[in-house]
Amino acid sequence: MQLLAANQVAIERGERRLLAGVDLSVSSGDIWQLVGANGVGKTSLLRAVGGLARLGVAGEITRHGTMLYLGHHAALKHNLSALDNLRFHPACDVICSDEDIISALAAVALAGYEDRPIGALSAGQQRRVALARLVLSSASLWLLDEPFTALDVDGCAWLEERIKQHVAAEGAVIFTSHQPSRFGELQQNLDLAAYVV
Amino acid sequence: MSYSKTSIWQPMSSEVASLSIWGAFARQFMRHCKSLVGSPADAINPLLFFFMVVTLFPLGLGPDPQRLAGMAPGILWVVALLSSLMVSAKLFASDYEDGSLEQLAMAPYPLAVLVMGEVAAHWIATGVLLALVSPVFATMLGLSSAALPTLVASLMLGTLSLTLIGAVGSALTVSIRRGGLLLSLLIIPLNVPVLIFGTTAVSEAVIDGNTVSWLALLGGLALGSLALLPLAIGAALRVSLDN
């Protein structure tokens, strides 16, 4: 099933044209990595695909199904506990019980941290709380902006495994990363250097 | 500490219950309430500001009770307007910085409904609280006690409009660094009718005049804002996110 079709997408930021003529078709089971140097427009393309950026985006983007976006900012309130942050997460579209959330936190190696305020956790731990959403969401297409930053080795392995499971369950993932081909033959690369204007 | 290897992905249940739009509204409301309980300064600062200004007026104007009582409706309402302006400038600032707004915009619900959950919590923590405490400040200025119910009612209705108007301004300026002055320029003209109706209602109550029609006007403004401004807030937030 096709989850996303982008046809001849062009992106401008301010006065500067970043990309033009990007074609991307994502179906369930796909893992796409956006590749390119810093500033080439990976995040801008991801935001355009997700519908967060509309001004300065030309071309046709068709979305089917629900999406989950994980950006540089984790959308966590520092004065709320990890449990409350996930319980009241603004983008969650399913009803999660406290047990669901606690087991999601356990899955990202944060068992016992449920009631700690987010502000008291380290950057890597905050990142993992944000990643716990990957267990609590029913979205079919994941848009992950640099999901592997600030994660330790075990965390990266967990995330890779989780992404593989998601695509095996008819999901799809678009992510950005500077490390090449984490998923080997499973993944496809979209090199943005080819679309720079 | 280790990542669970075997049970990484257990679907929460075979058929996952999806959240209704009112559930999503209530969740945003609770999120903001909890956050306010976590850092109560956001709710207490406007009250402190109100208290400071009200104690300064007798020092500046002289202690003549007659004159203070005459000016009390205007003083109370102007200070209420300023304190609302002060807090609404920051309404969406932290949500913008920590990425919550992005997530709100990605949620499969109308943005206008979700942000209303937040605005409602903000209004209760600032506007309703201020209206309920205002009799104390009014008594400090010697406002006749017969006018107190009208003062509370007018502030209750008026701060709803002020909060909604402030939310539009905050949504428009949230992505601009130091947007505070721009925000004031944008929304003070829109706040003027609320101020006029509010002060007039309280002044009428002091002389035992016709308060109902002024309160009705305030109520009309509040309902009109409630009907139209959520759409404006949602649209303004989308524009602010778009850069």
C-alpha cells in the first residue's frame, strides 16, 4: 500500500531555493534514508512531507494513513514526569493505559524512571523517552529526524530493531542520518545532492 | 539498565482504541493544568502584579478614599487587562521551543480544538483566578461592596475574551524573537471594547444603574471570540510553525 507520494517537490527557505524536482514514493515495508550534507534540506524535506512546512513548498504531496514525526525537539515538558509526558503527549491518537506507558518506558531501558521529572534526566534519557512513542503510536508512516543522535550503542540497536519490526508490520519509515546504510539491503537512499538547485 | 530484547513491540491490544476529539481536547487541558501545577509561577505572577499595582495607586493618588473609590473600576480593569497581556505573550512560547506545537500540528485532530484545551486551562489559571480574587483588591481601593458581584462577573467574561485575543497574538508572534512589543501593538486595539464594557459595567454597579446590558455585551464578545478565534489561533500557529 502506498503511504506517501511526493511528485516534483521543490522547497524554498526564505529567499533561497534548496531543492527542486524531488520525487519520492513510499509504500508499506519501505525504509528510506534521506542522505546529504548539512544544510542540504533533509529536515526541510521531512517537514514538507509531514505537512509542517507549507509555505515555500511547491509540488504535489499525497499522504495516506497516519504519520508520526520525531524532530530535533522532543516535545517534552521539563516539569512533568516521563509518565505524564507520554500520557498527555499532544500527537498520540490512541488511548494508552498507564501499564502501556510503563512497559514502553521499560522497552527503552527506562524502567523505574516513570515519575522522574524530564528535567532531571540526561539528554540521552530524554531522547529515549521521546523514542518510547514509537511503541505507543498506531501511525503507519514514521518521519524520524536524526533519530540516532544522543543514543548509546544499545539504544541504536534497539531503534534499528524497532524500525525493522515496524516495516515488517506494514509500516514505513523515512529517516535522516549521517551514518550510511544502517539497514543494508532493507533500506533505500534518497541522495538530496542530486536535487540541489 | 538494559533495553528489552524479546518484547520490543507488543501491540497494546489487538484492536487499539483510538482517542476521540474530545478526549484529545481533555488531554491538552490536563497537560497544561499539570504543567501549571508543576510551575505555579505562571498563575501566581499575574496576581502578584495585580496586587503590586493596586497597592501603588493609593500612594500615587493620595489616600482620599472618595477619589480612589471613584477610580477603582477603571484601575481594576486596566490592571486586569495589563496582567492578561503580560501572561498571554508567553502562552505558546514554551510549546514552540520544546516542539510541542509541531506535535500538535501533526496530531490527526483539528488544531483549533486542541489549542482550545490549552487556552481553557490558561484562562482558568489566570482569568478565572483573577476574577475570584479581585474582590480583595477592590476592597483595598474602597470600591463599594454592592459592585463586587458585577466586578467578578465582568472580569470572568472579559478575561475570556482577553485570553482568546491574546492567544491569537501569541500564536502570530511566537516564532519572532522579542515579539512582545509587536504583540502589544496587535492586540491592545482589540482589547479596547472589552475594557470599555467592563469598566462601564462596574461603574454602573456602583451607582446602582443598568449593569445587565453591559454584562450582556461582554458576554456577547466572549461568545463571539469563542466561536471565531480558535480558528484564527489554529491558522496563526500553522503559519508560525511554517519556517
